[in-house]
Amino acid sequence: MTVKPSASCCGTLSLESAIYEDSGYTCYTFEDIAADAGIAILSAGKKNSKRKDQSYEAWLKDHYRKHIDTTFSQITNLMPKALHAVTPKGFFIKALLFVMAFQFSQLF
């Protein structure tokens, strides 16, 4: 079940944090665990969702998801089709450098 790895990330977040998720990652068990820890999991609801959103909540989730999707798209446009790294640490360093390059490109 995907709850265990995801629940471990909540330890680094502060109380009253919000995580915006895509509708593909909906897990009501994880949402309940995070809510008990004081963290809001805001996932875009599907049409057949058991927990329906108010119209303003759906709009807010859509609004923030568009910003996140656009940012990831811009970062991946800077990257080559493949990153060659021998170790996981090397891959992390290369990915981090592309994120930093994106941040610098936004400054100028």
C-alpha cells in the first residue's frame, strides 16, 4: 500500500501545511492520517469521488495545480531526454542543478 512511504514525508512538514495532489494520488487513508497530524491533503477530486468538494475548493485546487504543472513543465524543458548518472547521489545532484538553473532563469 502506498500509505507507508507517503506518511513518512509528513514528519518534515510543519503543522497547518497543505499538500496539493493530483487526482491520481487520492488515498483517503493517507488524507485521514495527515489530517490527524495537522496537515491538509488537497487532492483534485474525480467525478466519482466519495468525498465531494465545494465549488470554491475545486477551483482553488485547480488553480494551484496549474501553477505546479507549469513549473514542472518548464524545469523538464531545460533537461535533456536522459540523465546519465552512475549513483543515486549523482542523479540527485544533476536533477538539483537543473532546478537551480530554472530558478536562475526566472530571475533574469
